[in-house]
Amino acid sequence: MSLGQVALVATLALPAAGAVAAASVPARLDRVGRLAGTGAAALTLVASLLLLTGGTPPGSRATPIRPWHSIDVPWASGLDLRFHLGVDGVSYPLVVLTALLTLLCCGYTVWKVPEPGRGRVLVALLLAIQIGIVGVFESLDLVLFFVFFEIVLLPMYAVIAIWGGERRRPAARKFVLYTLFGSVLLLVGVFVVVAKAGSADIQGLTGHALPPATQKLAFTLFALAFAVKSPLWPLHTWLPDAHTEAPTVGSVILAGVLLKMGTYGLLRIGVGVTPEGARWASPVVGVLAVAAIIIGGLVCLAQTELKRLIAYSSVGHMGFVVLGIATLTATGAQAALIGNVAHGVITGLLFFLAGAIKDRAHTGRLIDLGGLRETAPGLAGLLGYAAIASLGLPGLAGFWGEAFAVVGSLRRGGPLWTVLAVVAAAGAALAAAYFLRLLRQVTHGSPTPAVARLAPPRLAGAELLSWGPLVVLALVLGLVPAAVLSLSADAARALAAVGGVK
Amino acid sequence: MTTWAALLPTMPFLAALAGLILPRAPRRVAAGLGVGAAAVAFVVSIGLAFAVDGPAESSRRWVDFGDVSVTLGVRFDPTVALVTVAVTTVALAVQIYSVAYLADDDRYGPYAAQVSLFTAAMLLVVVAGDLIELLVGWEVMGICSYLLIGHDRRLPEAPGAAVKAFLVTRVGDVGFLLGIALIGVHLGTFRITEVLASVHRLSPAMLTAVTLLLLAGVAGKSAQFPLHTWLPDAMAGPTPISALIHAATMVAAGVYVVARLFPLFGPAHATREVLAVSAAVTMLIGALAACAQQDIKRVLAWSTVSQLGYMSGALSVGAPPAALFHLLTHAAFKALLFLAAGAVIHAVGTNTMAAMGGLRRGMPVTFWTMTVGLAALVGFPPFAGFWSKDEIISVAWAGSGWAALLVWASAVVTVAVTGWYATRLWLRTFFGAPRGPAAEHPHEPPWLMRGPLIVLAVPSALLGFAGLVSGFAHRLGFGSSVHIEAAGLSVALICLLAGIGGAWFAWQRAPDADPARVLGPARVVLAEGFYLDKVQDTLVVRPVRALARAVRRTDESIVDGAVEATGRGTRSLGAVLSSLHRAALPRAATAVLAAAVLFGLVAALLLGGTR
């Protein structure tokens, strides 16, 4: 086995080992359990970074997916199931992002355990979620992809249902039932493809011409399943409840990387395996994506709760990502990839900050918040930074995905896509409107009673440590977007060639 | 050459980064960073202005999106050099002035860093070699204006004004982004040099669409009607920020970008006609609104709107050099006017002219420098504004078509109105008897504030003569040195004297009363800026808010309502079924038997069928 293959297995095995270690520690050693889990998360991040080194040099152009490292072993030979993992430019940034956010969340939990305690179990669940998400990004087998897709559900359910806010149980139930509904469709889609093609190998299926009717059916099923996960309007309503009730680390993982399973699946499986279906349905997907941008923005403009507002802003941002994918152009695919990563970084940071504000002020109602810059200038400054990054200011990470989704849409051409580009661009102005409204309400003016009593006003070292990487990344990705996009350029071009509009 | 030019935005950017990372740094360090970076940029820009002798460009790939690539580069030529000198001069003056003006502000550190970032963003716009790169500076400038306008915590209107400044410009920027995106899609490049070289590959309709979209962004940034409404409210920012926004950055960016991309705008006649109408309206309503303001800064703010109208008027008749010439002289005298107004406010403790009067004796330096600034503003010969404004009036006169005539007529009338409001400001502030307790014992500001006034008074007085030097005129893009045309000149001068005389006579009759009383019922309309804020509020802000509330309700009650109803329906269906399963023994036995019979029948039929 090469170093890359070892690293590939390690990105799944290390979190598994960490989860077991953390969960099996007795209750009186809770902190030790959390530290052990965090250590495993740190090693996973190292392993994920190692994936970059010594990859297979891009050689033959035989298949559109050319993983840098891959591992392919029989799993259940009777059923012709294979344990086929690989990583390429499309999945690599997301694998690293997942590893990073999991580490930051575990580290944050070492410092602060939400009610009702038992932090080591929370860390173990976070690591279990990580296995599922990283597995989804690394799977090169449809059935394996589905299995990993499902692994995420129950740990996330537990995180919301145990450590969540007041209405945590209904929110967790809604989350799990809604996304389970999506998973059923995904499973049917997988069956349709496997039954027709006789193979579940994503690498082989990409560019493999399935009959058009099968493709249309399969793409519809895939698109619905991934639309629930992304989420795409109008299948998004599990998200605001889940986010509002989830503990801080749950929200960060949920928004930061869990949603990306949907957009990644849409690109890798929807466009890759069923390109004809994608071409056929792309106008509908594009229209829904732009509807998500506008509707998400408008709801944010009338929103009264801090975490709900950020949750709805995710609906808008993921709308840009889906629009990029729906254009079926290399430009749009690249925009979607950097949009995914930027949203993970920025919205992860926003949820950390929203959690910190809610923990300190004991309320998330915007009307009860105000004058934060007077009592906690550091927190207010970071919130301002994250909001500005999230509204897509050029020079920060959020800009590239949104601006080039618009460019990709214009590149696709024709009246429909031109209109979609114009409306999406107007959505960017809407994003500025609701984020500035948020800042005006929360940071400016004189402190409200809740903010005046805010304690502690200073930021703890652990907070700075867990937010710092996101703050830096939001700027670095804004200045050096090629850090992500040069890795994925070939893969995106190949996928767009399969999608085949231009 | 280009390496040095790249240093221009980089130095202030690094200073800003350091300042923002260390918000608790001692005051001295923050001031050192801000002033130091501006000083370095100033020295470099002066050096480059002397060294530059032709266009120089360097460019490297920034990032690829599929087959569209974005470059990161610097383009430097003699015109760019002059604009960078103006930007760095004003930025340096503002940084130095702010050290004293914000002497007792505990958030001076972030403030100075944001001013540095603002300067860096404007310099990036000026030297950018790529449209996406330009967009970065363009929008960062917007967010800096937002941060700085909202700086003052004592003003309840500041946060609202800050949000308005960013949002109005951002609405224009929707068009700007789309224009740039269309260029990238149709020409395959964002690099400015390549774009300008391949304008002919755009169809006339596409060219019109692209330029109109770009124009939306320009109108937002450069406060052109109907997107000018943010600028007067932006006065809520500290006075040095007003000087920065109104003189050399932000509002200048829009005019500069049109001049820079003029090969695109030149052939787009329809776009230039739209620009001409907007410019004619902007210069006149700006000047008229300035006549009725009570707040000394608001008078200056509206005068900026009006002067920007002159610049875009020059662009609309196809004379970018004249626009840039006025941009430079305006940068000098408007920065001077705002900083002098800041000195007045510093001494009197209020913005309203009703509480001033008679200040010339207590603060002679402020008086004389402000007099120079106002003389330059109205275009009194031989002060700077005279030359540049006269140049615009004469190119508009020489232009052909109704649009040029419209710009000319509006420009000439505006000269008279400008003379009127500037004279009113001058008399109300510095002459007559003091009208407030604070105005009785005014004092000159500290030297850190006085110095920039004196320094800026020099170009305000003399920069116009530079137009006569052919080297300077060539650098701006003029064919020959600026010439004076007797016929046009006399019309403008007569208008100017009429305006000044009108204000003087109105004041003479009752030196304690406001000359604006002669406006009669029009006074309220002008003071409210023709109620355009209200129009904007009724037509845009409120409908969007109402729509947002309606969409939120729909999303919660219908979209989510359907989901919740499905859940509830499933549960009640389950409840019904489970209650059926809790039947008593006789009914359960009947049901089992019935089912057995049913299955038996089905099996018999099916098996019978296959046999």
C-alpha cells in the first residue's frame, strides 16, 4: 500500500478509533475522552492533508474521474459490492474541510460542553458523523456512497436531540424523517442505475452512456434526494428548525459540511452518472436554485432569530452552489466547488459566533440583541467580518462561488439562463441587505439589557483557537482561490465535458 | 515600474491588516501604521509620477474558472500616475488630520486601519489590470465606507446612513457585476488591456447592454441620479471620512472607471445619452439641494453630487481628459473644504450654520483656506476649479447632439446656483455676528489639523495652471494644453457673478437671517432633496420589506405547513390503524379468518391462472 492509500483508509479509521476510544472512557474521565477524540480528529486532519502528496500523476484520459489515490477491495463478493475509495480534486477540498471543522468542533467541546454534559459522547458522535461525511466524499461505489450517506443520520439525530435547545426533539425528528425520505429516493435511484448498468462503480459509470429514459428517471430520484440534503427550495424546511435547535458544534457541522453531501452528490453522481438526465432537468434545477437564492434572502430579511437567519442564509448560498452545478459548465462546476468550501468556512464561523452570542446573552432574538460592539467589541468585530464574508464581498472567500455561478449561467447562454443570472446577481444585493440589517440590529446602537449583562465580554483562548483557522481561511481563500480551484480544474473540466453543454 | 505600482495598494493593505489584527494596539502604533503607510504610498506615487513615461503592465494568472481565467496585474500609465498622486495626497492629509480630530476616540485604532484599507482599495481600483481585480477594490471600498460612516456611536442616524451607503451602491453593483460577467463571457478575458483591444468583437446591442450595466455600478459609486441618495446621508461619518469619500476615493472611482474603460463607452452612443441625462439632472439637483441645507457638511455633500455631475457630463460628451482634470482639482478643493468644515465644527461644536457666524476673526487660517476652497468650487478665476469646469463647459458646447446641449445648459445654470450656495455658506459661517455661544470664542484647530488645510490650499489655488503646462495636459490625455474660449467663458462668468451677487444681496439686507429664505416655498423641497429619499423608500424599500414578510409567512405556513401536515397526517393515520389493531378477540378472530379466506382466494386465482 502506498502512503496515499494508507492516508485514505486513515481518514476513516482514525475517526472510528477515536469515536470508540472517546465513548468507552468512563464518565469520571470525561475530559480525557474528549481529549482522545480531539487527538484522533487532529490525526485525521493530518492524514487528509497527506492525501495531497505523491498522488498518481494525471496520465490517461480514459475515464473522467482520475483519483489521485484509490483503494478497491471486494466487500461482499456475492452481491458484487466493492469497498472502492478514492480522492480527486473535486473531493479533496471537501475532505480536508470536513476534517478541519470536525477538529475545531471537537476542540471547542473540550473547552465547553453544552447541557446536559457527557462531552465525550458528543465528541464520539461528531467523529461518527465525520466517518459518514468523509466516506461520502471518498466513495467511488454507488452502494458504498449510499451506506456512508446513511451513517451520518443517526449520530446527527442524537446530537440535536440530546444537546439541542428547548424544542430539540421535534426538530431532530423532522431532520431525520425528512432526510430519510430523501435517502429512500437515493436508494431507489441507485437500484435503477445498478440494475440497468450492472455495475455500481462510479468511476466506470461516469461517462458510461445509460439509456436516456433510465437517466431521466435516475436523475430525478438523485436530484430529489440531494435537494433535500443541500437543501434546495422548497425541500428545505427541516434545516431552519434543525439549525435553531442544534448545539453550536452541531450547527457548525450541519451547515459546514453535512449540506455539502447534497451538492457533492448532485455534481458527482447526478451530473457524472446521469449526464443526459442532468441536461434534461437542468432548467428546472436552475430555476429552483435561483428561487432558493431569492426566497432565502427575503426570508432572512424578515427573520427575527439569529440562528434561524443564518440557517436561511445557507438556503440562499447553497442556491448559488446548485445554480453553478446546474449550468453544466466547467465555470459553474468550479464556482460550485469553491462555493461549497467557502460556505463551509464562513457559515461554520457564523454559527460558532451565533452560538457564542446566544450562550452569553441567553437569547437569540434579534430584538433583544443590540449594541454588541459597546460591550464585546471583539465578538462584534468577528461577527461583522463573518457577515461581510458571507454577503460575498470580493476579496473574501464567499465572492468567487457566487460571482462565477452568475458567470457560468451567462456562459450557458440563452434567455432562461440570462434571466437566471440576472436574478441571482440581484440575490447578492439581497444578501447584503439582510446581513447589514443583522449587523445594525446586533452590533450597533446602545446595548440592550441582554447585551449589557453579557458575560464574559472577552473571548476565551479556546474560542479564538477554534475560530482562528476559519477567520484566516475566509481571507486566504478570497485572496488565493487557486488554492482550491487549481486542484479541481481538470476534474471540473472533465465533469463538464461529460455534462456536455459546452 | 509595475512592481513599485503594486506597492501602492499593498502598503496600506498591510497596514490595515496589522491594525485590524491588533485592535488594542497603543494609539501611537495605530497612528504610526496609518500615517506611515499613507506616507510611503504618497512618496512612491510622486516618484512614479515623475518616472513614468508610457504605459507599463504586468500580469499573472490569478485563478481559472473552466475556460475563463482571471488575472492579477498592474497597469500603470501617466494618467494613472496623476490619479494615484491625488488619492495618496488626500489619504495622507486625512490620516494626519484624523490623529488630532479623533484625539479622544477610544476606537481610533480600527478607524485608522479602516482608512488604510479604504486607501488600499481605491489604489487597487486605480492600478488594477483586470476587471475582477478592479471589482475587489470597488466593493472593498464600499464596505469600508459602511464601516467608517457607522463609526460615530453618538449619532443615532449613523448606522442607518452606513447601511444605506452600502446598499444603494450594492444595488448598482448588481449591474456592474453583470456587465463584467458579460464581458468575460463574450470576450473570454477580464484583462482590461485585452478587453479594450477587442471591443469591436462585441455587437452594438451587446456593447450597449454591457455599458449600461456598468453604468449602473458607476451611478451608485459616483452618486449619480437616481442612485445619489446615499451621499448626503453619509455625512454621519466623521468629517475626515467625508473628505476621503468625497474627494479622492469612492465617488471618484465611478468617474475614473468610465474614463479608464472609455473605449467601451465611446462607441456606445445610447449609453452616453443616458449618462448625459443623468449627469445634467445630477449636477442641477445637487446644486439646488445644496442651497437650502442648514448643516454645513450637507451643503458640501450636495455640492459633491453636483460636481460629480460635471465629471460624468464631460464623459458623456466624450471628453475623459476633462473629466479627469476636474476629478483632480475637485479632489484637492473638496478635501480642503471638508477638512476646513471639520475645523469649524471642531471649534463650534455643531454642524448647523445657524449657530455659526463671524468666525473669520477667531480662526483666520481656516477662514482663508476655506475661502480658497470655495473660490475653487465656484470656479472663480484663477482658482483650480475655474480651469477644469470651464474646460467641461467648452467641450459640452463643442459637442454635437441634444445630449451635449443638455449637459452644457445644465452646466451653465449650475454655475450660477453653485455661486449662490457657496457664497451663502461663506457668509453664514464666517461673516456677520456670532449667532451661538460657541461661535463667540472660536479657536484655530491644532497644528495636525491646520497643516493639511494649508497644504491642500496650494493645489486648490494653483492646480488649474497645470492645465496650461502641456506635459501635464498630455498626461491627462488632452491633445494640447487646456485652452480658454472667450465666448463660453463670458457666459459662465456672468452666471457665476449673478449667483454670487444674488446671495450677497439677500444676505446684505438682513445679515442675521438665512439667505435661503428667498427660496420661499421651494426651500423645503430643496432641503429634502426633492423628496427623492421618500420616493426611494416608497418604491423600493417598503415593497421589498412587505414582500419579505409575505414570503416568510408563506414559507412558514405553506411550504413548511405542508411538511408538518404530512407528518401530522401520517401520525393520525397510524393512530387509526393502531386502534383497529387493538380490537377485542371476537372481531380480531373474524378479521384473521376473513384475511385467510382472502389470501386463499387470491392464491387460488393466481395459481389457477398460471396453470
